Amino acid sequence: MRADGKRETAPAGAPGSTELRAGRGLDADEQAPDRTSPLRWLLLIVPLVVIVAMGTWLVTTWSARVSRFAEDLSVRQRAPLPQPRPVAPSPPPGAPTSRPVAPQPAVAPRPPPPAELDVRSVVAAIAKADPEAGEATFKICRVCHNADPSGATKFGPNLWGVVGRRKAARAAFAYSESLRARGGVWTYEELATFIHNPRKAMPGTKMAFAGIGNPRRLADLLAHLRTLGDTPAPLPPRP
């Protein structure tokens, strides 16, 4: 207030004026944060969506398990119960009781005896026989016989130089009485007859081999036996 009693009016824009205060009030209102921003809604909606999804998954899973359990239970209830095995009635007192028969061991059938041999045709076939095929057959003989010049005696006598050799001539082997009593030398005919059927050709022999029934294999074997020596044994004369 001035000295003359009049009130002094503040200039526009001066501190404390109404316009300045009004302007400051507008600035303050304009700078106030917006309480309804999209970030607040997003932070509120996302957890709700997650909770609803988890609840739906749990309800679906447990419903499937309950349905499966109910189906298994119904199947078990419909399954037939196991029937007890019938029990044979006990025989009356004094009745004869049957004893179980023990199974009999199976008996291996005996091999059929070799057919009758035409010795002359076998001996005649030696000249055209295959010694290599006879050597393959002789592998069966090597189980019991040796065929080396200085080979040791095995279950049977050494067969080196057997063609044309005197019977029971190896001192290191104990021959059977039937072979010792036979005498003579091992000719092609004697060897063919003996190897074809040892037990029939010489009863009481120690040779356990059943024999060779095939005439061709027998001729091949004799062709190989003639090579077991210092020099091959001479071929049999032609008929």
C-alpha cells in the first residue's frame, strides 16, 4: 500500500501474482503422472492369464488320470476269476494204486550194415580212382591210425606201407587173435573186404569202425593207401 492510501497492484508476472500462481498450478497438473498407464494394466493382466492357464492344465491332467483309473477298474471287475484246478478224487481204501512208470531212455538206432560188396569191381576201379578224395576219407582213419614212416602207434597199428604187408606185422601193437590166425598179406581184395565190413570179415577184431559201404569211396581210399609207402604199391592186375 502506498503512502496516499491506495493499494499497489503487482505487475503481471511478478512473484506472488495471481497469474503466476495460476501458471504454476497448470504446470504442476501437466507434470503429474498418469495413474492409468498401459504398463500397470499389463502387470495386472499377465499374472492372471498365467494363473488361469495353470489351473486349466491341472484340471485337464487330473481329469484324464481319473478317467484312466476308472477304465482300469471297470476292466478288472469284468475279468473272469481264475477257476480252481480239479482235484482227482482219492481212491477208496483197499483199492490198488497205480505207480507212475519211469520214462525209458531213448536207444539210438543201430546203423544198417553195409550192403554186399562186389570186391572185384572195387579192385578194378582202383586204377581210375581219385587218391585225393581217398585222402579226405582217410581223415576218419587218422583218429585211430598213424600213417607216417616213424609215427607212433595209436589205438590202431601204423598203416605206413600197409598194402602188401604181412598181417599183424607191427610188433608195437597187440593184434587180435582172429587177425593173428588169419595170416597172409594185405592184398587189395583183403583190404577192400575188411574195410567194407570189419566185424563180418574178421569176427573178434579190435577195429570198432562200422565200415565204408560206398564202392567208389572205398576205391578212392585204396588208391590213397597204395601211396602210403616209400614207393607206391603196384596197381592190381587188370581182370
